[in-house]
Amino acid sequence: MLETIALAPPRLGRPDVNAALDEILGEAGWLTTEQLAGLIDADQIVGQRMSDRCSPVGLWVVGALQARGVPAVSYSWVASFLVMGPGRVVIGEARIPESHTAWVLECEINDGSWGELIRQGEGDER
């Protein structure tokens, strides 16, 4: 009798970008939420709460990719973390589990914590 094995779907994007994503997220996974928030704050990244395209965590990942020479211009984080390059073409994909520091920090930001990482409204000129 044949056994059925569930295979993960292939990742979208380029292997080099996915490897860079794995490295960035792998390193971030060892941090606490406080440490990751500190890195985001040190990079002077300010985003929006409840955003799948402009959150501080997502913007930090895109910045880390750019620092490695990846032509990342934006991202979308719904079911998986998709990185877009020029022309809004998907160049990388990562699946971030709920237990990962980036996911947990994203949830804390969306719940109203880490106000220093989010835009506070019209008068906020950060």
C-alpha cells in the first residue's frame, strides 16, 4: 500500500532572494520581541498598525533585503510573506509561523504596543 506524504507547495520567487529571506528571518527568530523592536527602532523605521504592506516588521525585512543587495521594493504579508521587486513582480516568499518573533511582534504592534514604531496620525512627521 502506498503512503501519502503531504508536500509543501513550492515557494514563489528566486532562490537567492528566498535564501536571503531565510537568513534574515532565521536570525530574527533567535531574538526577543524587545530586541527585534530595538533593531527596527534603530533603523528609524516607522510603519502602520494593521497593515499587510506597511508594518514596521515588514518594512524592516524589506530594508534588510535591500542591505544585502536584493532589489526588493515592497511586500505583502497575508498568508505568506511575499517580497516584490521592480514592476511588483514576486521575487521572494517566506512562510512565517505564529511562534516566530516577527509574527509575535507584528501581533503586539497590531494590539497597540510599540507606539514608537507606528505613525500616530496626521501630525506625526517621522
